[in-house]
Amino acid sequence: MDFNVKKLASDAGVFFTRAVQFTEEKLGQAEKTELDPHLENLITRADSTKNWTEKILKQTEVLLQPNPSARIEEFIYDKLDKKLPSRTTNAELLGQYMLDAAIEFGSDTPYGKTLITVAEYQKRLGGAEREFLHTSAVTFLSPLRNFLEGDWRTISKERRLLENRRLDLDICKARLKKAKLAEAKAAATPDFQETRPRNYVLSASASAAEHELRVAQTEFDRQAEVTRLLLEGISSTHLNHLRCLQDFAEAQATYYAQCHHYMQDLQRELNRSAFIYFPFSCANAVSAPHSSASVCPNPVSPAFLSGPASSGAAVPAASSSSSQKPVTLAMEQSQLPVTGARKARVLYDYDAHDTSELSLLADELITVYTVPGMDPDWLIGERGNEKGKVPVTYLELLS
């Protein structure tokens, strides 16, 4: 490897001179050239963009991957430019454990069948989470990283070069100032023996300092223009990050909508199986919604109910004749022998999942009836001009 000793010595001298100038500026012993106010504002805006982009990127990574060990692994694979191995999501792992438990307990038992059903939906949730993580990484995280590792590095490099040009300019200004002072001092106190040679040398030194100052000023202005153009590109960066943010929000909305849809479907399946495995208990739950002894699984958990106390909004105690015949009422609701229209009181709020269903509000009265060949877990409900399917478990049939 060849070394240019002269260049190395020159670079060392320049570095030392800049260090001296920078130190004197910090101590207030040297003048400092101030940047253009517009350029200063651009630099401040760029620094703010960089700092907040880093914070948003790190927190988004924590949101998408709470496990710090997994984040470190992803970072290492990214730096090595290798593809990250596929990782099983927590929901998928839970679903697999449920399937294994169902095999152990017996897939034909009620518990085993329910485990298999829930496991299937857990795996669907895991698949939706995997797709969300991939979409977020591509549409949101990658653009933020590209800015920090690409555009910002270029901006930082040019800013450092601008700072060096400014130091060189101030050094030249200081040299010219010293040369002018020395020339003025020599003119004020002439030496008659060496007047011509001394003035000639000082004049030549001042001329050289003026030339260096003009060169330094030109290089500084050119570098300031380059830096300004790069910093003005931050506005385009904001627009790009805005689009990425919209894509991230859309991916989040899609993911949570999928999760909500899967859980609603799971609740429906659990609702259907409830009358198969717990027919008598479910009859008591419908005929006496206030009873704390009811063991019928609620088809919708309290977290999904529209009202925090929907069960408390049910009708007061039913008539003595209906409370004395829970088995008869269970047969009425599970087999739906009702062919004519009758009144029913809504026990819980219910949101329709499609246009064929009717949304319900707790405590309202609606008209219900059945049609031949209809699913026994559903009735046709009418409220004014609105009509649609309603779940039996959300109703108390009135005589």
C-alpha cells in the first residue's frame, strides 16, 4: 500500500488548523461565519425529521415484535442481507397446542371438538397477523429505514463538508486580518534600512491571503447550495412518509377487521354447539337470564357486547308459568315449532353481520316467526319495515 507522505502531512495540518479554529470559536476567541437563516431553518427541520423518524421506527418495531430477542435476530439478518426464517406466530402456536390437546383428550368428545374449532380460528388469526407484519414491514418500516440509512447519511456527509468549508473560510478571514494588521503596523513604524523588502513581503502575504479567501468563499457558497438542495428534499420525504403512514393504517384496519370477522364466526360456531352440549342449561339461561346459576356458555363474551350490562337489561322475572317450564321452552327454541308470528324480547345487543340479518337492541320487542327448512338456531325477526334473521339465544319468546 502506497502512502503519499506530503498529502498525509497536508491533511494533518488542515485538520489541526480546523481544530484550532473550532476551539477558538467555542471559547469566543474567533469570529464565526453564520449560515443563512433559511439554511439554518432547513437544518433544524431536517434534524427534527431524523429524530422523530428514529423514534417512530423503533416504537413501531416494538409494536409489531414485542420480543427484544426476535428484534435483535431480525436486525442481524437484515445487516447480513439474509432472508429471515419463517417464525410461527403466538396465535398459530396456541392453535397447534389446542389441536394436540384435542387429540390427547379425544377429538370426538365435546371438549375435543371445541378445541379443534377454536384452534382452527387461532391459526386463522395467526395467518392474519403474519400478513399484517409482512405488509407493515414492506410499506412502512422499510421506507423509514431507507431514509435513515440512505438519504440521511448523504445529508449528514454534505453537512460535515459544509462545516469544514465554513471553518476554512473563517481561517482565511483570520489570516487576511492578521496580514492586514501586520502591513498596517509596518507602515506605521517603518524600518529605513529594510523598508522596501519588508513592505513587499507583507503586501504579497496580504494578496495571497485575499486570494485564499476568495477561493474559500467560492467553495463555501457552492457547498451551501448543495446542502440547501438536499435539505429542501425533506419535504418530499414527508410526503413519502405520509403515503407510507396511510398504507400502515390501512394494513392495521384490515388486520383488525379480519380478527373481528374470525371471532364473530367463532362465536357463531360456539353458539350452535352450545345447544347441542348444554340444551337444558341453555334453556334455563334463556328463560331466566338473571339467574347466576346458569352455566350455558354465552355465545358472545362481555368484551364484544355493545352494553356493559346487557344481561342486566333483560326483562324482569318471567311469569310463573314460563319459569316452571324451562324444558318446554328449550324445545320451543331449539326445534322452532312456531309457525305463526309471536312477540319476543331482545336480551342482548346484536350487530348484524350481513344484509340477511337484523341488528338488535337489548330490551326491545320484535315480531319473530320461523319458516320451513330454516336453521333451528335462527328466527326471522321483524321490526317495523325491517326484517332479517336473528339468533334464538338473544331472544326471550313471549306467549
